Amino acid sequence: QVQLVESGGGLVQAGGSLRLSCAASGRTFRSYAMGWFRQAPGKEREFVAAISRNGGSKYYADSVKGRFTVSRDNAKNTVYLQINSLKPEDTAVYYCAAGDVYGANYYRPREYDYWGQGTQVTVSS
């Protein structure tokens, strides 16, 4: 069982930056791949980024490549999402997720077993 708690969201102007954190409980954090997803009002939850268990592999949605960076610190049971050059279309609730995920399944929300409560990111133009 893993519990996830996101933090770091907020209101920021376009072009600004935020660093989201996701703290995990339990001693099995390093055994899970971690993903970040987001959901805007009226839209489906979409993949943003994912990172493998040891942090050696990272995956990004095309819409965020070059602006978002995912990382993890297994000693601190925490995964991060650095968001730069924010755009109004990045406005959404951002969720972190943990799961026994491999390969192409990183992009699929249904492959993740545990989810945080989400943190709101609002970008003003």
C-alpha cells in the first residue's frame, strides 16, 4: 500500500515556473514506477510524464517536452515535476501515481495502482 501526497501547485503567470512534489508513504516506493498526469475541467485525465524505478528512464508527453522535467529521490520517497515556461493550457489538477508499470504502459492511467489527491496549477495569461 502506498499513499501519495502532492504539493507545490499554485497560481502563476504565463512563462513562470513551479516545482511539484509528490511524497510517498511506505518502504516500497523504489519498487514503483511513478507517473504524473493532469486533468483540466471538462477534459479527460492525460499523461504528462513518468519515471522508472531507478530514475534511469523518463517519458514525457509531446506537449511538455523541453519544459517539464521529472525526477525522483528514492531516499526521500519523493518524485518531482519541474515545470518551466508555463502556458495557460497547462492549467489543470496535477496528479502523481504509482504502479508496477513497464514500457508503453507508462502512458496509461489504468496501469497505475495508487493516486494522490491532486494539486491545482493555474496559469494566467
